[in-house]
Amino acid sequence: MMKKAVLLRHEDFARRFKTACDENPNVPELNHGRLGWIAKNLGEKGFETTPETVRKWTVGQSRPHPHAKMVALAELLRVDLDWLSNGTSPGVTKKEARVRREVADGAVNFIAGLVQMSGAHPAFPAEGDEFARSNQIDLYAIIRGIQHAFHIVTGEVVGDDVEFLIPAHPTNAIIIGLVPKGGLSYEIVWIDGDDAEEKGVRRGDLTAITLGSVAHKPVETFAQKF
């Protein structure tokens, strides 16, 4: 007798679910306690869940229901709810995207100028630099004979904190953040990429972090090694 095929209606969700689990350092690896860990933590949030139910999410056979359970799962995995549920990211208009690109370009040029004024040597990634592309490197800097790679982001004031959008995937670049202080004033900080990866919230291809939640320290000069 032939075994009845299992209908997989939610394969897109399963792929996002797997990505969210794989990229969260707190989640055990698949086949090494992942299903039980998720079931246990959702249970502690008030949503009774079995490892078998989580397994069905993993293969796309089903997805979290009711919606409140999806909300709890997104919070547990620290990912954007709309991305996990529907595969969509917070909307950005063409105008907003253009402004963000201009701000990003300005921030990179600003840091490059400070690097040069500190007596170090800045260099922009060459066209075709695959390492720079894959690691989202905005600027190289040779400081005391050692080359450093920087990813540079400008923060946005949100309430009493400052939010940054950094690469969702691990990067070999040093993350440099510009903290708005009003007018033309900025504080320059080094952001701990490992801590940001652990504590950030996934938003599509980016991770949102707040300055108050991750390890960071002021950058006083670019004349010293990082």
C-alpha cells in the first residue's frame, strides 16, 4: 500500500523559520534539541506547543496558529513579525530609499575624512571587490600599518534611544556608528558586532539594534589600531 504524500502548504514560511532559527545563537541546532527548545519556550509564554508541532513548521506542513502564537514566536526568535509571517519587510518608499543612500554615502565620506585627518590612510573598496561586497565593507583604513575594514551606519533617534540597521548576516567588518547629537554634531562609536547579532531583531536583510541594548564604546581617534 502506497504511503499518502504529505501536503506542504507553507514551505515559504518553513524557509524563513529555518533562517530565523539558524541565525539566532540561542536556538539549538536542528536535530540537537531545537524542536524541544522552541516548544518549551513558547509554553513558558503561555502557548502550549509540542515538538511535533514545531517539526511541522520546520517542513512547511503547518504554521503557528493563532496569530498570537506567531507573535510570540517572532519575539522568541528576535525577528520582524511581518517578515516571519508573510515574508515582507517594513515598507520603504523610493524617496526614503534614496535619502538613506545619500545619508549612507555622506557618512562614509565623513569617516574617510576623519581617518585621513588622523594620519591614517582611507581607501574605498574597488569595483569587483567580492570580499567587500559580501561583508558590506564601506571603507578600508590602514592604521599603523594594519588594514581595517569598516561598515558605517548612521543611527536614527527613536524615543530615548538610537536605532541602527546593520547587516543581518555576520560581517568581518568593524561596525562604526554615527550617533546624532543635534545639528551637525555626531558621536562616533564602535558597535560590537557579535553582541548586536545576538540581541538584534531581524528585519528582512537587516538587523535592527538600539544603542542602549548592545555593547559599544566611543571612537576617540582613528590614529590607533582597533
